[in-house]
Amino acid sequence: MRKFTQNLLLAIVLLTFTTSCFNDDRDDNVILASEINDFVWKGMNAVYLYKDNIPDLANDRFSSNLEYGNYLNSFSTPEDLFESVIYQRETVDRFSWITDDYIALEQLFSGVSKSNGMEFSLFFAPNSSTEVIGVIRLVLPNSEADINNLQRGDIFYAVDGSPLTESNFSTLLNQDTYTLNLATFNDNGTPETTDDTIDPITESVTISKVPYTENPVFRTEIIDVAGENVGYLMYNGFTSNFDNQLNSAFGNFLSNNVQHLVLDLRYNPGGSVNTATLLGSMITGQFNGEVFAKLIYNNDLQEHNSSFNFTNSLNDGSAINSLNLDKVYVLTTERSASASEMVINSLRAYISSVIQIGTNTTGKSQASITVYDSPELTNKDDINPNHLYAMQPLVAIGVNKNDEVVPSTGLIPTIPLEEYRFNYGVLGNANEPLLAAALADILGTGRMSYPVLPKVELLGDSNDFLPFEKGGMIIDKKLPKEAFKRLEFNQ
């Protein structure tokens, strides 16, 4: 095989007349689609986890600059090229993405995004196949939703006065500002569901999406159960900027002699692998220096496979507050993903009991990294100033110390229990169903029984309206510069 060189630029120039162009948002410079396409192909060729499964990403795929240039110009947009090299989008790689605004992406990873502060789920109204309702599941503190007194469990049936349907909810809820028209659930005093209705009320609330910094340490409680202290932590994202706040929460548990821990990850979509390791170290403490998790890269990058070890200190050197537990309760739903699943999977290889309560998790064991249009791809040194494109491809599989992976179908709960859309309960309250199940198991009164509820189809989710995937499993341990380099070609 002959190697490509910078002569590729000449080939691209020769193909200009068949090449699409883009306007750069910052200075209205017109740039060739092939310039960005070149970045997309070389980045995916260097780092993509499933490279060996995509013939178009093979190192010997092109025999000349002209062949490579023609290939790049066959895609009208960088997004088209990116999608063409994704491996089994519907079943295997559901999570890689490309963006034309890496600044917004970096803000998201630091915990900053435009948000109105509420998470919700969308369903058909009871006994209807056309009317859609939204049920609020989470309200972030000091957000627009919180300031306007929206609560977990609130129901909305319309937006801006337009009743929600399957065909219009995406448009109505994808606005920066909108008015929620509220309603109540009415079971008409019977146990049957055939007469359940959603009754509109006169109350409405207008909220806007504004820049918001989310502290993932959402709520902590200390609950007395038969004379023993149970620590409850609702943790909503593995955001490394808030590692000290997470450690402080465990410091509070430690000073209150917490003997049991309920870790609520039901809405936690993941985040930093390093922070997941720190959380595992806070729960335990007796495994310092041992392997918490491992990352396995593609065949070209095997020498860079790495381990994340239990530790007794944060990145700034301050001591970790460890509970030294050998048992932990974890609350999960289908929205618990990536780093959340890593914590469960990794702890199960060490401690005697990880009791999972709720429903199956998402089933994402792969980790991603941000790839920029720069010579070394994973850092912004000498980044191309002509555009803001970046990629967040899957680059590694996360496994525990025994090389066990999280299955794509998710982790199966020890105690299956589904949240009921019309009785969510108050987060952190001892009577909230998922937490109550954990407390009952701690108390030894036997597992609580709940009525079997009919399966309800989820039509949509507030996360569907985000510009990027929230969470994921993000690699924040930098690899050596020589690990990720763009393939170059010579004549």
C-alpha cells in the first residue's frame, strides 16, 4: 500500500466543482465539505471502536489520493459520511455522534447546557391512542421549572394551548419557550383502569430554556431504619467538575455513621469514567490500588488499553471519604446508562452484594472521546479554525476486573419494580416506591409487593430534545499523543 501525503489537498482542489460547500458560522468563510469530510474519515479511521467491521475505514482502503478524494466528495455532508461508517446503528453502535458545534458540546460535559430544568416522559393518555400527556419526573433546583413551582408528578396535556398528539409533541416541546397546560389524573374512585381520565385544569406555566449548570449531587438524606442510619444519594450525572461535592456528600454520610447506602441512579445517563471510579472508591475504600474497570480499544490501539484503579484521593490530592461497605443498593431505570452501569458492574466483581432495584438499565458498555480536527485529534492544539465540527465516537469497551461487559439489553434488577407514572412519589422520601423497597430489604421485613401494572408505551422523553446525548461514558484520562494520529498518504 502507498501512503497518502499532503498531496491530498491538491486532489480535493481538483474536485472542487463537484464538492459541496459550507458557511462557517463564525466568520461566514466558505469551506469545502471535503475538508471536513477528510477530518471525519481520518478521525474514525484512527479511533473508532468498530473500525475492523467497516471496510471503508481500513488502512488500505484507498490506493491513491484521487480515489480518496472521489470518496470524500461522494458525501454531500460530513454527517452523511459519519453515518456511513457507523457499525449497526440500530443494535450495536447506538451512541456515536457528530456535532457542528464543539463549544456547546464542551459546555455540556462541564455540566452547563440550555435547560428549563425539568425532565419528563410522554405517554398516551389513559384509554386513548391519540391524546398524549407528559408527566414530569424530575425538577432541578433553582431552574426555570423550579422557580415556577412545577413538581415531580405534574401532568401536562397541552403546550401553548394545543393538545399534545403523537404528530405534534416534537414540534411543540422543541421550542426554547413554551407554556405547559396542566391537568390531573382521575381514577374515578375505582381500581379499574377503563374509566381513568386526564382532566384539564385552568393552571398553566410558561418556562424558558436558559444556560443552567447542573450539580449532579441532587439530593442526600439520612434515614433511621430500626436504629441504623441509611444514607440516600440521588446522583444524576458523572460530572468531574463536581467531584468535590460528591466527596462532601460521602463525608456527611461518614460523619453520621451511615451503615447502609441507597444510591439512586435512576435518571443518571453516565459521564466521566474517572468520576465513576471515584464513586466506587467512596462506596468501598478497602480495595485501594486494585482494578475498578478497564477500557479496551480497537485492534490498532491495543497497546493503549488502560485500567482505572480504586483510589483513596481525588485528582486534587484531597482524601476520599470512603464508607468501606460490602453491600450497596442501587436504584435504576432504563435511563441509567454507561458510567452508572460501570459502577454496578465493577462493584459486583468485589463486594458481596449489589442489590439493584427498578428496571433494566440502558445497556451501554462502550466509552467515547471527543475528536477534534487537529493533528493529534483528541486535543485542540493547532485545531482547524475554519469550522466547529467535532465527533464523539465510541472508542473503547468498558469491562470490570473479570473482563465482564454490561450486556446490550442492560443490567437486570435484583428486585424488579417499575415507576408508576401517576404515583412517582417524592424523591428521597422513605415512602417513595423504589426507596421504600430498599428500606424494606434493609429492615428484613421481606420484599414489598406492588400491584402488577399494565405495560405503558413510552412515546418520548425530555432527553430526546437535547442537542447531544446526555451523559454517556466519557474518557477523561488523556492518552499519549502518539496514540491518535491521522493516517497520511504518499504517492
